[in-house]
Amino acid sequence: MRALAVCQDELTIRTLHQVLSGTFDIEFLVESRPLARRLVDDQIAANVGDPKRVDSYLRADLSPSTCVIVEDNGKRSLKRVVTAIRDAGGSLLYVLHAGTQPSARKNRDELKALVPELTHLDMAELLSGALLTELDRALTRARVQQYQRYFADADRVLILLHNEPDPDAMAAGLALRNLLRRTRATAIIGAMQGVTRPENLRMVDLLDIHIETIMADEFGSFDRIATVDVQPHYFHGLLPRVDLVVDHHPEQAGYTTVFKDIRPEYGSTCTILTEHLRAVDVSISERTATAMLYAIKSDTLFFARHTNRSDLDAFTFLFPLADAALIRKMEGAEITLERLEHVTRALATSRLKHQIFSAFLGETTREDFIPYTADFLLQVEGVKWVIVSGIVGGHFIVSVRNLGYSRNAGEFVKECFGDIGSAGGHRALAKAVVPAERFRSKFGDLSGIGIAARIGVLAEEFLADTHGADK
């Protein structure tokens, strides 16, 4: 993100540069040529100009998405400076009070009248990190307002989820529909394959979430299409266009979109959308907050995997808005006889060596049994990696789980299966989907125990590759 700071005090300039340069592409507009030369000599981007003139900002390539920070030292009026910034197209405006006394209330009101979204900050807040938070929120606000305007004139909107939607996908669909200020009639939440897993059906029932089944030939009937918790490459070319992508999985190539917000460092797509909702001050209903809170808990295993500070912040914000009793009902008892049967099948064809547990389930009717079994077996004492595979509908499915502090599970599946199918994921969890005939062509027609052993050896070799780990 780009920031332009209008400052004349050298100490303030150097403080801003030290605090913000790691996150923002920041440059300074100063009136003194000697000061500008000193800054440039120290590798600090600075230009000379009159901050009260519009052309100073035009020469600085000011745009509506540029964060403009104006120093207020209490010695001069900022009205002409703010007017020039506004006339040059600036909209993300912050006044940083560096003097001992902030501007009088009258001056603040005058500035607010010129730029309603203007924000005031004191130097102490800058040093505490509040400015970084505010600037990040401003960038998110600008991004959300842009796609809100883009979707506003559409008659029919599709919010598309991945097949067999999980809590994160469904809650993200609700959140985006809320952000777009639409109803069930004008923004359909859809998936090409519906919800079948018991815990997800429980969520659908308790929160009255309607997921429509969408066929590929229906995509063209929508004016705008957004995907959440999934990227267009997932649909293998069936999705001709997309207008918005919001996802927390690693970014993939092979598609174009008008807007996107992809943050693989986040544990949940709902964390991203919580930030979107907060940035534009949209009211969040109890139902939506409950769905999003449950989604964050579910996708991070209650912060046991792939979690960062943003996930915790989103959880803290949503918690008082949600219905805790409903969340307890949705969590329910997830162990069923059918799932235990698959765990038993995994044990019968398993291989445990060097803390790597590998198992093959054979043919199974539902794909979700494979990751469930992997999650279950990761709880076994002495196990640090679990790789469970099975065949569903003619496709060989591999689900990988680990404790999150060793090598990357996503890199493992890409290295071993990316050349014959779809493969990817995060450090602690990953998945590969390969046509069964391609798997047999590469690895041979192995038995159940043979498949588990072969994949276990692949994992051992991957973990032993210290050169790859260094990369």
C-alpha cells in the first residue's frame, strides 16, 4: 500500500519512516530543499513542494487509494492543505497531531466538513501501533466500497461456494451477502454439489441457511459472480468469469477477476470478511455472527492450527454478537458409527514409521471421511504426520495433516501428486485429488497396505530432504 506523508519536522518524518516503511511504500512531501536532500541521502523518499498547492499532489501521483498523512504541529492552519489534497483526488486522509496541543475543536470540525472520513491521530498512537491498524482498515474500507459499488446495480448475484460447503464457506456466503446489502432473493448462495456432512447439515438446519444447487449452464444468467473460500481454478474451466474472490487458501493462477482479497496467512475466510464488515461499519446480525464464529473455530480447530492474530481479533469481535448456545448445538457429537468404521479400516491398512502414520481406506462413498480420519489419527500419541488416502468416484484422494511446525504439507502433496492431479494446501493440512488411473500409472497397481507404505515412504523422503526444507 502507498502512503504520502506531508511533514516538515525531521524527527516526525524519521519516526514515520521507521514505523511504516516495513508495511507501506511511503514517501514524504516537504517544503525545505536541504531537508529533502538529507532524507534522500538516507534512502528516504522525499519530494519538495508546497503542501497548499494541488499540483504538488498531482506530481506525487496521488490517487484515491493513497493514504495521506498530514502533520499538525499546531503552528498553522491545515484547511488549505486538506483542500488541496481533496481537490487532487485524495480521500484516505489522516491528521497526525505532533504538537503538545491537538487542534482546537473548531479546526477539527472545519477539516471534518471538508473530508468527512478524515481521521485524527496523536503521535503517541503512532508509536503504539494504532496508526498501522487504522491505515490497514482504511485500505480494506476502500477495497470493500469499490466492490460494493460494482455489485450495486446487478439484478442477480451468485455467491458461489466449493462443493460440499463447510462452515467457513457457508458463513462467508452469509457475510458477503450482508456486505452487499442483499437478500436471499437478489443474492443466491450456491454450490454445484450441496451439503451432506452431518455436522454441516446441523449448521444449515439450526441457522436456516439456504444453499442452492447450481449447474454450470446457469452461471451466465447472473449479472455478478463472487466466490468465497474457493478460487475459480477449482471449477476446472466451468466458471467463465468472476467479479470477486475472497479466500484464505494459497493463491492460484489461471483466472482473472475484477476484485480479490486472498490472504493465505489467515486461518479462515470469515476472518477476512469480519475485517470487511468492520471496515465499513456494517451491522452484523446474530445469525451471521454465530455462523462466522463457528466457522473460525471450525477452520482453525479452535486455534490449534494455522492461526494468527487476525483470527483471534475476529473471534473476539464476533463472540459477544453470537449465540453461544447455538454454537454448542452445532458442534454436537461428531463421532458416528460410520466414521468409526473408517477409522477401523484405516488401522487395518496402516503404516507407522518415524512418527508418520499412513493409511488407505479403499473405496468410500463420501470424501469427508478421509480428512475426518486424518484429523482423528493425528491425536494418536507419537504421531506427527498423518496421510490418509481413499478412492471416491474414480478419484484418488489424499488428505494430509501434521502438527504445523515441520515441513509444509501443501508442498508435500504438490511435489508428489501435482504432476498427475490437483494438489495444494497449508503447512498443517493439505489435499490432493488424482484420477485413479493416473495414480496407478505413476505408482503401480498397489494393494491397500502397499499404497499406505508407498505414500509413507514418499513422506519420509520429503521430510528427510533438508535442502528442500532450507528452500
